[in-house]
Amino acid sequence: TLQPCHEATALFDSSTVLRSNMSVKIKGRPEPQIPPELFYNDREAEKYTSNSRITHIQREMATRALELLNFPEDAKGKCILDVGCGSGLSGEVLNEAGHIWVGTDISQDMLSVGVDRGTEGDMMLHDMGQGIPFRHGVFDGAVSISALQWL
């Protein structure tokens, strides 16, 4: 029998993302200058994930997002959607709290870094700008850390 989160991934219809190995010089914040699927190439994805400051901020924000979901204190095993999961930094917090998570991200390279790190949770390629490709009620809650600025 599939768990609710695993059932959700079985229903997923992945998006196609056109990729390029182009190199672009970015001045200032990248969001208004280049799409995330191009900005987060393998080098940038690894750099983002290994940055201790970013990791710390991601953990704090994910912890706060989990608090805002307002689950009972003893709740474990909730199924949570992480929209824009990147390499799974936020998912680690969800795992540590005893929850199951499914993450979507537009950057194949960010997802690959997460897989290479052994991140738990189901991670899949999808553009959040195209909507959420899951049935209503599959998840107990959703988080999105450091992703909405890309819309």
C-alpha cells in the first residue's frame, strides 16, 4: 500500500524544462535577470547548498514554516509538500521533525545535488509557476522557502 506522499508522486506529471549550459554574468540579485532553471546550474547549485550561511537561514526558515503549519506538538508522519525544494535543505528539517515530504523544483541541477547528498524525501522536476500537480487533500501542509521570489 502506498503512503499518501508516495501516492502523490505516482500521480505526478512532470514538466519539461529546456536547459542550457550558457554562462551569464549576474550583477546583483539573479531573480529579475535570469530564470532559475538557468541560474542554478551544477556549479551554482553546489555553491548554494554548501554555503553555511544559506544552510543556517534555510533551517531557521523551514523550522518557522513548520511551526506556522500548527500541527499538534506530538504530530509525526505528516505529509508535507515543499514547493521549490532545491537541494532539499528544508526537507532535512521536515525529516528531523518526523515528517514525510515531497519536493518540487524547476532546477534539475538543484535536485541532483539533493540526490547526491542522500536527501530523503521524493524530489521531482516541476515549475511551480505552472500550478501544483497534485490532487487536493493529498498533503497535510505545504512549505516554500526561498522560492517565491522567482515567480
